Amino acid sequence: MKTTLPIVLLSMLFATIGCKETTVNSEKSTGNKQLIDTLKGEPGFWAPKEVSSDKGPNCIIRNVLQDSKGYYWFATWQGIVGYDGKTFVNYTTKYNLKKYRVFSILEDKKGNMWFGTMQGGVYKFDGEHFTHFAASDGLAENRVTCMLEDKNGNIWMGTYGGLSCFDGSSFKNYTVQDGLAGNYIYSLMLDNKGIMWVGTGRGINCFDGNKFSTVLQSDGNPFQSVRSIIQGRNGTMWVGCEDGLFTVMGSTSTRVFPNYVGSVLQDKEGNIWFGSGSTPNMVLYRYNGKTFADISTKSGKPCPQVFGLMEDANGHIWFGTTNGACYYNGLFVSSIID
């Protein structure tokens, strides 16, 4: 799908599981108070009554993903939102899902969409039905911050209670007792050798399928609050954390940028993009290997946050903020709510 972007856009795994599918009609209000209460979800959650809109949500957006069909998905504090280039659809409202703040997004090899929430576990969407997984089904914890699919089709989920692996029927969970540096998992990445990198609040682990090893800085200290891990084109690992932006090659780490770094992305041309600073004055940087360019100034105002960097099929750089999402088209940054 070739998306036509307006100049100004959107505001926007051991337990056996018996899961209940949620269809568009299955959780509609029937006047039953107990049923209505189950739809409330998180206290203070607000989502629009309207299913669709020509404007995106003006709330915290933690992640943005363009799926294999070109459709955009947004993990928002107003639920699951999709965008086809013209219309935004709130799937939480449309399918009467429990109202949870959505944090993470994954598309698996079969085209299923997975949405991790901050209190309600995970939703899987096959294009017609949503299936819900929670701690009561075996998930390590109901706050799911990151996800990936391994070469065997297992779905790995980073939570605030450890690491979960879902094989399609049951969960297997890992915690500090199994070798994790910390139970708060912030980032997951599968490298080109099939090794899974796990970014936690207290360091980085590598998992080879059998055991966890620890990745340290060159000075022997652990990486702190590891928010993002990616692998560059030449095999170099890039780590965004509390102590800055690092490259990691074997046992050698090099600090590239000195301040806190959250989301990190490498674009098709090899540039490294990252967000740094603190709310409400974060900066979106582009690093070409020599110099750092402040892209935020191209919007005429500072970014209130930089979450979930993503490059779409058109080469536009998308990211979430505390007040909707933005994209950079190579000339300027546009907000989805302007």
C-alpha cells in the first residue's frame, strides 16, 4: 500500500491456556453490570466513543508500527489505533475491548498483530478476532513493554515481572533466578546469529536458548535502564540507556553520546536516530557516523518525548510523544494533532 500522508497528520509463556476470543459483538453492553465493569480496564482510562476519525489520538503514544500490508498501528494511552492513510480507527472501541493503555506492538510471521498493555497483558489480533492473554494464563506479569518472534515462531514478551516465552499453547517464564540481570524488561532484540539480547533495568543479558550471559561496559560496569537495543548493518550493536548511546562489539563498548537515550533506530541509509533529554524538552537526533543533527528544530518546537522510532515504507521517520505521534518526511516534523 502506498500511503498518502497529509502534511499534518494524526493526533494521536509453563501454564496451559484456555483463551477466550473477543469478537465485535461478544462484549457489547447488555445491561449486565458485571459485564460492563469488565470492560472498564484501567482506572482513569479514556477512549473516544467514536470508532473512526480523520485525526489521530492526542495522548501518549508509546510505539508506532507499519505492518506488512502498509497499515499503520499505534500503541496509545487511548487503546489500539490503526491508520490506513486517511482514517484512524480505535480498535479498543470498535471491538469493545477492555480499556488498557497500550505500550508495545509486534507483527508475527503469520501476519497476526500483538499488542502489549500496561495492566492487562497482551492482545493477539488475527484480523477478525482478538484473543487475550494475561498473568492468569501464565504470562509473567501484565505490564508488557516489548515483544519479538524467534526463528521457531515463539513469541517473547518482556514484562515488569520477567521474560515470557509463548509457544502457541503455554508460557515459560524467566526471572533473575534464571540469570536475568533484572525483572524489569525494557527491550528485546534478536541478532543475526539468533542470540536474543535482553535489556533490563539493571543490565543486558544474551540468551542462546539455554542460558543467560551478561554484557558489560568496557569498564566492567553494567548498562543501566536499557531502553533500546538494535543491530546495525555491520553487526555492531547499538544500546540506548541511562548512561547514553553505546556501540558494542564483542567485549568492547564505546560511548557515542553522553546523555540518556531511549528509542534507537537505524534507517535504510544507515543513519542512527535516537531520542535524548527529558520531558518536556527532548531532542530527536540523527547521527550519520560523524555528526549529530537536531531534527526536533524542524518542527519549530521541542519534542515532549521521543518514543518508539519507526521508518515507514516511504522513508518517513515516525515516533510517539506524550501528545500524539509525529513523522519526519525529510524536510520537517509534523504532529498528528496539529
